[in-house]
Amino acid sequence: MREILFKAKCAEEPYDWVEEYLSKCEREFIISNDDGLGIFIKPDTICQYTGLTDKNGCKIWENDVVDASSCWWDAAGPAGHDSPIIKVEWSNAYCGFNPFSLYDCDCGV
């Protein structure tokens, strides 16, 4: 079972990225931690954690751009992409994050 985490930029300066759990309070979105401390965020910057990490152990988030050139690359590219540089995006068709939803592997990105 994977953690369902989110990250987003703070709604107020210095606009740092914060990550943990997403909630909505009336018209505002909040990222909060286990202690219940919440930070108002910019809704247009919300990204979900894919449940995967890169070769350096860093979390891979929705909208990240990954380099897949050192792994499962062929002439067609993963998921039909024509470049090894791929934006991580949700796919309703495959119920997962592309390009990972089409592959059952440690992609080494």
C-alpha cells in the first residue's frame, strides 16, 4: 500500500514547496502533516506523489520531468513517446501515472 501524498507551493511568501496530506476547507486547499498543522497552498501547483523514487531515492511527483534514456527505451519510446525526456502525468485510460502505468518495472529514471 502506497502513501497518498501531495505537494504544492505555499499560498504566501516565500512560496516554498510543502508536502504531506491534502485537504480542502471551504474554498481553500491545505497541506497538513500528522500533527494537524496546515499550510494554505496554491491549488494550481498541487502534485500527487507517484509512489516511485528516482535512482537517487528522490520522490517522483506528478508533473515532474524525468529522463528515461538509461532504462527501458526503444525506438518507439515508453508509452509511444518520441523522447526520453517525459513529463509525469496521470492517465485515466491506464489508471496510473504515465510513463510508469504501462510498465511494471523499476524504471531507473
